[in-house]
Amino acid sequence: TVDIIELENHSYIDHELSSNLDSTDAFEGPEKLLEIWFYPTVQIIPNGRSLLDIEMSKWIDMLNLVKCEILSMKKTPKMYSFLLSE
Amino acid sequence: SSMFVYDHRIILKTCGTTLTLLCLPKLFELVQNDLKWDFKVSEKNDNNENLYSPYKVFYSRRSFMFPDKQKSVHKNWSDEVDYLNKFFINGESYVIGEDKIKANKSHWNLYVTKTKKSLVTIPIDVNDSAHEHDDETFEILMTGLSDEKTKNFYKSNLKTQDTQYELDSSSTNNTYADEGHVNGYTMTKQNKIDEIYESFKYNKMTHDAFAFSPCGYSSNVLINDEFYYTLHVTPENGWSYASFESNVQCNNNSEVLRNVLEIFKPTDFCLTFFRRKTTKKSTNEENILLNDTNLTPYEKLDEIVYDLDDYQLLYIHFQDR
């Protein structure tokens, strides 16, 4: 299970967005789920750079196009997890 | 909504009237310019634009409750498929569980590209019991949540005395939790969302949750730094909805299913289970996608198994008797 310490080890939190978000008109539950595997495994990625090397600002730009903003983020050595608005 | 990024793959799950597919041009521009990954193929689409061929693409969604409120290409499935076909070669689309006679509106839509097997340049070690070629995605999409359960996802009903976390509104530290994240943590604990995999042996759990105002909840839980499960809840009466999605490779998804149903007690839900198995050791028992799907008080309306290239897909639609 999770411990309260998890509240303090975010890699990123957008406080302004978090405090001003209103979910009143955010219904329409069913999500759209997009999953893209660029390569089958980490081992065959070319050029020594991976998706984890892309700058945060560029993910923010991409998510703006789909009308999502980043509320918070957690990092592990193998993946990044973003919690988004909407 | 949530996004998960690995070295070699990305998962974007967005709720509401978001424009998920419109990220595709920017995403391929990013990997081309920043990572020098080139997935363009020589063939072009009808508009003489580039087509791409990454290893594998999935796009899916349950039928919308309010399709008229959707924007751009998301207003209907055929437009979404047309848009995807402008980007990818060898894509196939499916509408699963549709019953036009009963006007069943709970169907599920799937678009998937053929696996680009030429990218598998390293021989797969089939003796490795858990190598990373294995892949599972388990999704439960629920509607008609019980009133008793939906009230747990309203900010005004939160019992916050157990959280014992003091907010510091003056903090400028951008990793310091705010009210939405504190309430999200409280909802996670009070609804036992962190105990969904209670009998699964793992070493580490990382958690991020947010409680929306006035209601609603999203959470991402990471297991052993490399797997995730995510929950999104819209509790409003009349269009209540919750979704659970996980790529945790666990041998007892039936128990996971029961734990999730206990949190929401929906009257209607469908589950989908994708699995790519390449391990040699799998027995007949392990080949069963879900070991127990008899769920009181639910009745199965549809149960469909698909073989999709190197994946198997199980779809089941349940309704309260």
C-alpha cells in the first residue's frame, strides 16, 4: 500500500492549475486510449536517446494540442507517469 | 486523464472532450527531431502526407455517452479510423459487442496496426520467464456506479481527519502537495485503491492521485518502477463512470476484477484483456486469459476472443441481473 510520504516526492506539481481546476463540466466518462510502441524493446533503440530524454516543455506543448495539462508527475528509472487535467 | 512514457513506448489515456489523436503529428515530429527516430515509409497517404510504421499502435475506446459533445475527429468512430489511416499503414478497425437489434450502446471500438516484426532484431529468449516481450493490458470500463460508492468521490464527503497532512500554501516547492493531491491520497486510502493488487507480491509502489472539485478522481499507481495501474472516476448521478486500466502482469486478474468491482459496484461494465505471450513455459492453465468470469450478480451479455496478430484479446460485457 502507499504511504503519506508519497505526497512529498512528486517530480512536478502545477499548483496554479491544481488549485483552479473545476470539474463541473468535465463529464463524458469514456476515455480515448492511445498506445504506441515505437520499438519492441529498450535494447534496440537507436542513437542512444529515448522518449525519457524528451524535455518536459515539449510534452506540455504536445498535451496542449489535445486539451490536457499536466497536474503532476512521478518519475521512476524506467518510466514517467503524468496525471493530467480533464 | 493520464500519460505514461517508457523509453520505447507511450500510453495516453484522456477523458472528457479531449482531442487525443491530434497529438500524432507533434509526437512524430518530436521523435524525428529530438531522437532521430525515423518511422516514415516511402508510401504516402491520399493527401501526399507521410505515413508512419512504428512497431505497434493501439487506439480504443468504449462508445461515448454523449457523442455530440465530442470535438473534431472524435465525433464518430469512422472519422477517427480515417484519421489514423492517414498516419499508419496496415491498420485494422473493429467494433466489438455491438448489437444493432437491441440498440446496444455499450460497444467497444478498437484500431490496431499489424506488428512491424522487422524491428525485432534481437532473438527472443523464450526460456526467460518474464522477459519484456510479454505484455498485458487489462481494462475495466464501468457505468451505473452505486450511489453508496459514488459519494466517496465527492470532495464534500471526504473525511480528512485521517490524512494528518498539513498544507503549506506559502511553499514555492513545486513538488509539495496541494489540496487536490492530499484529497486524492485520502480517497485512495479510504476506497482501498492501493489494495487492488493486495495479494500480488511487489517490492515498490509509487502513487499519484488527484481529487477534483466538486467531484471526480484520477490516480496513477506504479508497481516496481515499471508497471502501472490507473483509475479515473466521474461520479455524477445519471452518467457515473469509472475506468480501471493496468499493465501489471499478475496471475490472478479475476481477483483484481473483484476488488475493482467492490470499489464501484457498477450495474454495467465491460472488460478487455490484451495479452502478448512469448514465454515457452506457459501451460494450458496460463493460456486462459481470465480464470474466473462467473460474477454474482452479473450476467454475461457478450464474451468474445480475438486473435490479433501476436496478441490475444478477450472482451466481456456484463450487466447486473
